[in-house]
Amino acid sequence: MDRIFAWDDHQNRVVYRIPGHTHKDGREDSDLSPVWLPADESELPEGVSVDDLRKVTVKQ
């Protein structure tokens, strides 16, 4: 599964999503309804920094 990483500018943290993935709680990640999950900077692919990530606002 390929993760897409972004920077949550609301919580100031790295987040990721897995397009097309259905989560245990029944939510399906789609482009129209992305499911952003918290991540650590250490999970970013090699050569990618926080400055490279697009900004998103994740509402709780």
C-alpha cells in the first residue's frame, strides 16, 4: 500500500493517507473523502522532508 504524506497545518504534524483503503471503522479513503492519519517524520520516504509536503487541514 502506497502512503501519501502531507503536512497538517491545523495540528502542525505529518499525516498520511492510503487511497482506496477501507479502514477497520468502515471509512473508505477516496480523493473526495480522504482519511488522514497521524504519522512521524521518521516515516517519510528517504529524501523527503517536511518542507516537501503539501499542506492540508485535517478536521477532527
